[in-house]
Amino acid sequence: MPRSQPLPKIWLMTDARFGDDLLPAIQRLPARSGVIFRHYHLATQQRRKLFRQVLRICRRRGHILLLAGDARMALRWHADGFHHRSRGNSALMHSAPVHDAREIAEVTAFCPDLIFLSPVFATKSHPGARPLGPLAFARLARLAGRSHVIALGGMTRPKADMMSRRIIHGWAAIDTFRRKQA
């Protein structure tokens, strides 16, 4: 992705819970959204095959596609960037997942484009995990420096709309984008 393009404000995190609804869910996203492709549970060959299908949809819809993994893998798979807590190729977009002040300090040294800070609210992805809540989230988000902060964890559009645009660049979700939520 050329660095001159604006960073998406809405992000879908892929997850095994999507099942057969993954590709339609990506198609339903507003144009020029972002997708973080995870699907760690798949064997490499299956994961790469699904990634190619996601990539085709993302290209058609103008979405940004980041691969959860290192920069070298993202380059080989033709992703727009990578989602990982490590230094990478500056030609690729870089996002990093963080959950606390220590992790924020570690990743800001790498100057990622985006920091996905979670969990803001209770989430099915991490049942029993203690959510940050809006106040702790805001305090931590201010530590992100020049990186854009994406709110993750129990997020919905109404919850994102209630958060200050001075603190967050956008939001990400899994279940919000699923049609069938069990």
C-alpha cells in the first residue's frame, strides 16, 4: 500500500469463528477498510489458499490486507503489511497488537503505523480477560506516540463513535462483522 493512502478506520480481524461467512463478511465491509488475516489454526497450505481468496476480495474492494506474521512472510504472500510485535520492512505497513504499557513501550521503538490496543471491553475472543475499560484504554493510548491507535475488544460502531478521535484513529472487531453469532 502506498504510504500516501489514508489508513483505514475500520478493521476486521479474521478468526475461525467466521466459518463460511468470512469472505462475505469482508465483502460487506465499507470500501477501503482494513483486514488483519490471522487464521493461525490452519495448516500453512490451507492458510495461504484462504489468504489468496481474501486478497482477491480486498483488492477489488480497496481494502488494506495485513498478514499476522513477520514482514518476510507478508512480502512473500503479497500482503500490504504485517501484524506482529517486531521490527520489519519499512516498505510495508506495520501494525502491532498491544495490551499494556510495557508492550506499548516495546513496539513504539519500532514505529509501527498502527497499534491495536485491546481489550477495551469484554470480548468473546478472550473470555474471562479483564477489559481495560474506556479510562485505562485512553491512558494507555496516549503512550502510543506517533502510531495510530485502533481500539479492539468488544468494539462496535456505536462504542467507537463514543470514543475521542483525539485518542483513537479507528476500531477493529471480529464478532461485530459476523452474521451468525453463536
